[in-house]
Amino acid sequence: MPPAEEIAHLVESFWMLTNKSGKPLAVTVLPDGRIDASFSFGERQGIVLLGLESGPSRAEIPPDFTLFSISFRPLAATYLFKDFLPILPDSATVLPADFFGVPLDGFQDIEQFCAKLTENIAGMVKKRIDERKRKLFDLIYATNGAISVGELSEKTFWTSRQINRYFRDTIGVSLKTYCNIIRFRASFLHIREGRLFPDENYADQSHFIREIKKYAGVVPKELARNKNDRFIQFSTLPRA
């Protein structure tokens, strides 16, 4: 589900993942440039803060399992998770059970989860959002990562050194790496539609194939086939 307007600069989406098959489900999770907070209930109760995925990672979704999650934009790191910085790539940090101010006794549906967490997240932000940072991410998303450090510096009135330090101190990667992940995310949407050529800012077809294989572990043709829905990108799951 898309977030309410008042938190859209921090939250990309709310979503739910379920496996009702009664059998474990093997998946390959693809990078999407987001930080996730995942809520699990019952015997596996807890909240886990997940850093950016730096490459494909294999996972197994347990049988009869439901997971509620929030995909945060990296801007949220400074304002919601400052005590956990840097949130390193491929990391998993257990958050206090009361971190978001909600009891972990389960939610009836994603709408209830979204409504309650929206209210609480809005209340957790105590500092005014730095407009340079907001504009920085707006520019990156608007161009799908196809923007230079120099242009970002010029448009945000922030030096390239400051921008790179900010990225490393919050999400543990350089600006260039982050932009490449955002470009891959946009490319995955194209590949899923059967477009096996570089729509984004790749030098040529060979460069496109290398980058897709770096972040997906397979070439575009196999990724498009996506046999048994093995490849998933959490922030591009179909929205409710």
C-alpha cells in the first residue's frame, strides 16, 4: 500500500508477504534501494530492521507464515533510526519490541497495520526534515539514478564530499552504488514486462547485462522468465 502524504518522503510502501502453501518457499530477493522494517508475529514475534540489499540473496519463506513490512526511503535513516547508524548493507538488526509504539500481538489486515503505523511514524519525527536531503532523493528517484554527483551537488547546494559522507554514514554505500541500485530497480520493472534491452542509462547492451547479473545473479532473459516466481523485489510487489 502507498503511504499517506505526510510520511511519503520517509516511507515508500507498506506491504504484506504470506506463504499459505504449508511448504517452505524458496525465493531470491533482489536489491531495491530501500530499508525495510519487518514485523513477524506468533512464535517468531519481533521487528527486524534490514539494510539495503547489495546483491541477490536467497531466502526461504516458512510455511503458514505472514510478514508485515514497511519499506523506508533512506531519508528515514537519519530521522527514525539514528541510534542504529550506519544501517549497513545486508544487515539485520533486531529492534526493541516497542520501537514503533505498537503491541506485537498481530494485526488483522494490512489496512489496519498501515493506519496505525502511519500515525506513529509521523509522531516519531522530532526534527525538521533537511530540504537538501529531501531534494537529493527526489532527484535520484526522478532520474532512476541517472544523475551525476556534480549535478546533485549543484542542485542541492551540497558538496560532493558531503553527499558521499552522508550516504556512507547512513546506509553504508557510496552515492554511485546507491544510484546503480535504483537504476537496477527501474530496469527490473522493464525486464518483468519482457523488455530485454537497456531502457535506463547503461553504456551498451553488454554493460546492461553485466549490471543485471551483478544485482540479480542471472542474465536479463532468465530474470524475465522468473520461473516459479523465484525472484522478488519487495518494493515492486503489486500494490493493494
